[in-house]
Amino acid sequence: MPNPSRLRAAALTVAVLLSSSVAASCGGDSQEQDLTAQELTWEDCPAPSQAEGGGSAPSPLPDGDQWKCATMRAPLDWAEPKGDTIGIALIRAEASGEPSRRIGSLLFNFGGPGGSGVATLPAFAEDYATLRTRYDLVSFDPRGVGRSAGVRCENDQQLDAYFQQDMTPDDDAERATLVDNVQEFNGACEKNSKQVLPHVRTTDAARDMDLMRQVLGDEKLHYFGISYGTELGGVYAHLFPKNVGRAVFDAVVDPTQTPEQGSLGQARGFQLALDNYAADCTSKVEDCPVGDTAQDVKDRIARLLKDLDSRPIPGIFPRELTQSAATNGIAQALYSQDFWEYLTEGLDQAYDGDGRILMLLSDSLNGRSENGEYSNIAAANVSINCADDKPRYSTEYVQGKLPQFRAASPLFGDFLAWGMLSCTDWAVPGAAEHPDVSAPGSAPILVVGNTGDPATPYEGARKMVGALGEGVGVELTYRGQGHGAYGSKNKCVRSAVDGYLLDGKVPPTGTVCS
């Protein structure tokens, strides 16, 4: 769970703590430099850095072409565009079709906030093969993420302890410990990344994208945003409505909500996903090994989490599976229906005293590699959210909201309510109650909502359409499960999205895919 305040993550976002200081990624004075005229040097991509999640260099594309990487210079402070610069890491796969049919670049953001696009895009290359016939596929590490002046907070050992802590305190002593731990984490962010923290707002990343558009040589920005990427895309459309080309928002963030409302919505969303999982497990022909009825499944999970609060079980040595880690692991499994079988297996093992699978799921959401090294997704997630979000919540305020959160989700309510403390005492003031995405004059934006989405509940799609303004947002509904719709490979969704991006065919608003 990158940020306890919102279990907002991409389908696959993994990145680790940057080994060099933030200052080292900032360039010198650029008074004489026109950044829109810079030429990118595209080279074979290295293996992802620790900050991007580690691993191997991306494999060649199916047609044998190589992924290429480059670094774009952008102002550290957009209020002083000719001052110091930072590097923004990019990755690209050139269009595979006839050059005469190439439309331009298609820029991806996979969410988080805090996910490395450089590490993520190659993992989904097969999903976007059709789009690649007419577009260069391009993604990037947003500022504060991965190789792009990645934020550093606590080290790997400290993060192990941070994610093991009791995030649902039951008494004054536990509440005081949670507050102390959050303050220590936030203080480490300020100590290690003070220079970049004021400059990682979504508005800054949106301005980077418009610079990217110009440097890539595109008249319009063609865009595919997923999860938080829909908020980033909406902010871009607000700032640069005339520069929007063909854009798709999938797994849509509600731009009208405060952080509290967003957390409450997620409590409902994850509870809905859990309800759907339990019903699915117990409806199969074979016995569901984790419960006889849907309610029994949920009751047993609740008992497991209650027991883990005082008696953790062995996880991945030497760590134990705590209540917080187990809740995190369950949440990760609810992001995709493809993970439900792992949730069943993990729960079944946990009931027998083995917490390894649930801990692996938790580690995945937190960006922890098998070697014990963390991506910087947790640091970036908190930094971007806290720079964006103006509200700061107190312990007393959260305690008063617990009944409302528990009503929304008996399982996830406390977890998400206490997560609202993550921006308390943050070094940088938040920008606004919620983002402004109004975009009069923009080209149509296809907004795809999934009725079973746990992390970005379905209602957010309609709210995004309304906030974009009349004639801009075009709503498409997918009646399915999991976080996002295009990745489900549903033929109706794929046809609508591909038809718009490739041929400019806007589907009728209100289209429903099942």
C-alpha cells in the first residue's frame, strides 16, 4: 500500500529507492537553453534502476525491435522555467506499421501516483500491440519517481518496519506510535529529498507532458491514462485543452473528491470487490476452501485479521504476517480477478499458520523486491499526494470518522481512515481540495469506468465526465471486475478504445460493455 490514505496503484507499478541524492539529478543553470528545442538521445534501455523496481533490461519487442530510452530535461521549478533542471526518464517503442499511417506518439501513465512508466510499459507491450501499429508507444517516470529525480525517504530496513506496524490503532499508546512513525517517515522524506518535494505536484507533471509533446515533435498530445493517470490527464486537459489529441482515461479517479471522500469511496470499492470475490468463490462447483457461504468467507477473514492484530504468524522469514500486511495483501489481490485464486490460496494457508502468500501480495503492492529492496513508489506516492492535497487530518478527526468508514467497509474501513494521517505534518503545503480538470475546448476524451473496480470506484467515471465539461468527456461503462477495463481484454472495450485512438471514432456516450 504505497500511501495508506488511498490504496491507489497501477496494475503493475514497481520501483526502488534511488541510490544517489536528489540534488545529483538536478542540472545547472539553463538560462540560455530553450528546452522545447532539445534533441533526445535514444539508446538501448538499461535494466530498471532500483528506484524503478530493478530486474532485467526490457526484452526485444515481438518484431525484434528494441525498446529505446532517453532523458528529457525539464525545469525543476516551473515557476522559474529557465532555472535548474531535472531529468525525466522516457521509454519508447517506435510504431510498427507503415510510416505513412503513423499518427504520432501515444503517451502512457499507469498510475500510482508513483509508478515507473519506464519499467511498466514493456510489461504490457502485448496489450498495446494493435495501438503500436500507428503510434510510437511512449511512457515516462514522472518527476519524483524512479529515475526522474526520484524522492527518497526511509531505507529498506526502515520500510520493512513501517509496513509491519499496526495501522489500525486500538488505544492511545498505539495511536501515539502510529503518529510517531508517520512523522519519522515524513521527516525522512524532507531530509533526503527537500529540494524536489515542492515540485512534484500533478500540475508540474502535466507541464512536463506538454514539454514532452513538443520535444517528441507532436502537434497534439495523444494519451492513455490509467488510475491516477486519469487525474494527471484531466489536469493536463485543464491546463492545455487545445493541445489534447485523442485521449483515453481508464480506471477513473473521481476529481471532485477531497482525500477523505476518496478514502471513503475506496473503502466502499474494496468492500464491493471483497463481496464479489466471496460470492464468486462460494458459487463454484468445487468447494470454496475459505468459507461455505459468501458471508462465512468474510467472517473468517475478519477473524483472521483480528487474531493477527495480537498474534502475527510466520510470513517471509524473518518477517511475520501482521494485521496490516495481511490487509494490504488482501487489497492487492482484489485489484484483478486474475489474482483471486492467489487470494484463496493465501487465505487457506494463513488459516493454517502460513502467511507467505499474503505477504508476497503485500510486498508487491508496496514495491518490495524478493531481495528486500524497495522501489520508491511509497515515497513518491506520499510526496505527490501530499503536495497535491490541501487537507491535513488530525488523530481526533480520524477517530470521529471511524463509524462512517466502518459502515462503508467492516474490513478496510479502519485501515483507510487511519491512512488519512499520512500527510499530517508534511513539509510542503497541499495545493487544493481536489484537482481542477475542467477542459472547455478540448477534443473528446473517452472515459472508461468499471463497475467492479475497487481502487477507483465506478462512480468516478461519471464525475470525471461532468468535471471535464460539456462536449468533452465521453462515458463508456464496463460491467466487470478488477482495476481498469482495457487490461481485461474485453472485446467490446478494446474495440471502442482502439477505434477511437486508431481511427478517431468516438463511441456513443453511455456505451455499455459486458
